[in-house]
Amino acid sequence: MKTITLKMPVNLSKAVVALVACGLILSSCGDKKEKEKEDQAAEQQEQAVDNPVVETVDLQKGKVTSNIQVPGELQPYQQVDLYAKVASYVKELKVDVGSEVHTGQVLMTLEAPEINSQLAEAKARIAQQTAAYAASKSNYDRLVNTAKVPGTIAQNDVDQAAAKKDADYANIEAAKSFYKQVSANLEYLVIRAPFDGVITARNVNIGAYVGPSGSGSTLPVLVLQQQSKMRLIVSIPEAYTAGLSNKDEVEFTVRSMPNETFKAKIVRLAGALDARLRSEHLEMDVYNKDKKLLPGMSAEVNVPLPSRDSSFIVPTAAVVKSTEKVFIVTVDSNHHAKWVDVKPGLEDGKGNIEIFGKGIKVGDKVLTKATDEIRDGMPLRDKPASKDDDKGTSE
């Protein structure tokens, strides 16, 4: 077999070599541009991480109206533990637990036979002293009449008779006072209601021996509570006591009726803090004519807090409470973050909070959502927050 060899013209081979070289050069240029694009995108991404985009609001002053939930307790407006004034025995019980009574109503009668004897003795003493006084006065009058004749009666005898008459009169008054004392003890044998209310406890039965607390009785014979009007008592922490007013109205609920809300008006403020609890004692009057509420009930009380004028208001998310401190983040003229120490105040429950601090002023740009990851001095790309985000901060 014969081999045939084709020879390419010299000019054509040079052209082919040139085309291959151009292709390699173009391919190298394309790869270089692609790499430059990737490097540029990575640089932009790194810059975006280093300079995050944040939203800001202009710092303004306004009012914050808030409230707090505190536990409270319902107590009777008046309560009295009734004891026997004198040692005696229960003769008659006219009421029992749950009885509704009115002012002056007889609740219980007692008997003490020795008091009747003392009363008879007091009457006899008055009669005795009255007779003695009558005799001494008669003697004194006779001496005075006789002394009108000069030299008949010595003046000393007249003076002695006058002194005896005055002493006997004083004895009459003493006997009358003793009689009143015994009569008063006799009245103590009838126990009456000091005000309208409900008997909530009875600790004696007919025939029981009773007496003053600590001697005849360790427990009161009866307990009377006024329940038509009650006291709602709460303690307000020190941080929320400024500006509380007795014109404010509160709302509260009780466990037995969670779906029903009751209202009461603040009427009494202690005006001082409890040294142990660091709180102020508040009392509200609750009218309980339908008797739904009972003394001793626990209540969840919604207490309105006073609004303050000229307070700086920011979104709640703008305040950072880190382990280091409490602060907000502002943006300076060079678009760098700046940490500013603040003290938080009241929250309105709508996403706004009061702040106080020396390093803040109206018009400062404040980050709406700040974290401690945004370090002090970090460059930022800030933009105004949308209207929906800063809604309410200027209210």
C-alpha cells in the first residue's frame, strides 16, 4: 500500500496557529473579568456586613400613659371583735353566723347575779349617806341659828358642823357614782351591734362563761364585718409612686369571677413608703351592695400610672438592656454608632418607652431596633424608619 502525504501551505498553517493563540488569549481575558466581578461582589457583601443598614427615628418628647398589674386584697370596711366587758354567762344568743344586723340591734344577753347584788348595795349606800347628810345639815343649821345670840355657841363648833355637813354631802356623791358604775356594768350584759354588718364568727354557746379578752375569753364571742362597703388594699412599688392621685380609678378582677371586671376609686394614699416592702399603701372603696365580693378575696388590680410631660419617647426595641449597661444607639453626623447611657421609664404597652439621660437631645437619630452587636463607633448605613414603625413615638 502506498502512503499519501498532504502538505499544507505555509501561509495557511501560520493562520491556524494565530487563530488558536487568539482563542487562548480571549479565554484568559474572560476568566480575569469573571474573577474581578466575583471579587467585587464579595467586597460589597463584606462591606454590607461591616456597615449594616439600620432604621432611625428622630428623638422627640411626649407623654406616656401606662398602668401596672398588682395584687390586692379585699377587706371589710369595718370589722370588730366583740368581747364581754364583765365576767358573766351567756344567757341568750339572738344571732348566728351569716346574720345581717343593724346598728343598735341586740346580739346577745349575758347574766351576772353578783351585779344585781352590787346594784342593791349601791342603792342602800346612797340612802345611808343621804340620811347622814340630813342629820349633819340639821345640826349645822341649828348651830348657825343659835350662834346669832352672842356668846352662846363657839365659832369652832359652827365650823366643825359645816365640815361634817360637807363631808356627808361628798359621801352622797360618791355613793351615786358607785351606783352609776354598777348600772353601767349591768348595761354591758347586753351586747349590741355598733354598725350595720354581717356576723362572720360565733365562738360561744348558751351557758358559756365569758369575760374580757385574756381572762374569760381567748376568742371574741362574735365577729362583725361591714360588707356592703369594702376596702381594696394594694401596695405600689416605689418606682411607680410618683404622681399617684386619689382621683384615679382602678379596675380589678377576682378569681371566682374572672370574666367580670369591677371598678373602684383611689381614696386613701399612705403618703409614705413601707420600709420593709419599699412600696406605698393604697386603699380604694368598693361598694358591694349585691354582695358578690367577699372579704379576704385576692384581686388583680390594674392601676393607672400618671403621664409625665417633656419625656423622651423611643420605641421599646431601641433600648438595649445588656449585661454591661442600659443604653440606646444613636447615629452621629459621620454615620457612626454611638452608645448613650439612659434610664428607662414607663412603658405604654404600645411599643413605646420613656428614657432619661444626659447625653440625649431632641432631634438625635436613634436606632429603632438596637442590639449590643452594634458596637460603639461602628460605621452604619442609616435610613429613616417607615411611618408604620415610628407610629406612636411622637404621640
